[in-house]
Amino acid sequence: MPTQPVPQASAPESSGNPAQSSRGAPPSDPGAAAKTARGVTLFHVLVEQGWDAELAYTADQRVHTMTSDTVAASVQPVLDELRQMREDMATKADLAGFATKADLANLGREMAEREVRLINWMFGAMLAQTAVIVGIVVGVVPLLK
């Protein structure tokens, strides 16, 4: 039957040498540990249950690491999809070639000018065609008589 660790009254002893501080050591102030959304971490719960602070900190970090590894496998496809979407998105350099509102306004003005020129050419061509037909009729009809 598993038993809980025996509570220890004293904090872990430090060697007095700051260069020997390990990365796995618990924070000097348990209140300085990161809090979850509920406000209590596994570290705090274990310390309140009487666990040694260093052991509680190590357990908290192991659980955090295991959770991170488990979630990382599930999140990786989502991150890959987000990276792909970001690569597919148009950048400002890509958008530089597209028309702006000013370009569209200029296009409308240019189209109106071309329409006027086209109508002028159509009337000129019809007038020239009429002149050719009248010239043919005037020149050929006296020859037929």
C-alpha cells in the first residue's frame, strides 16, 4: 500500500554556494511559484500535504513536462496548419501589384475618354462611308444612262 512522504519540518539545506544552485531546485519563496487559473499549483498542494519542498517542486515540474509533451503531440498538426496558412497569406509585397481605389478611379476616367473617342471615330467612319456611297452613285449613275 503506497504511503505519503513523511512531512519534514525543515526546508532543504543549501550549500551556501550560489554557483551550485540547480535548475530543478524549488523557488526560495513557494508563493513566487506560478499560479494556475484556479490560483493553486500542484507544488502548493503537495507542500500543504507535508511533502518536502524540493520533492514537491520536482513532481510539479515532471507533471508539467509530461502534460506539455502530451499536448505537444496533439497541438503539432494545428501548428503546422497555422504555419501553412501564414505562408499562403498575401504579404504587402504581394499586394503591391493589385489595383487601389485611385487606380480604379483613373480606370473609369480612361474608359470614359476612350468611349468618347470611339464614338467620334464611328461617326467619322459613317460620314466617310456615306461620302463614298454618294460618290459612287453620282459617278456611276450617269454612265449607266
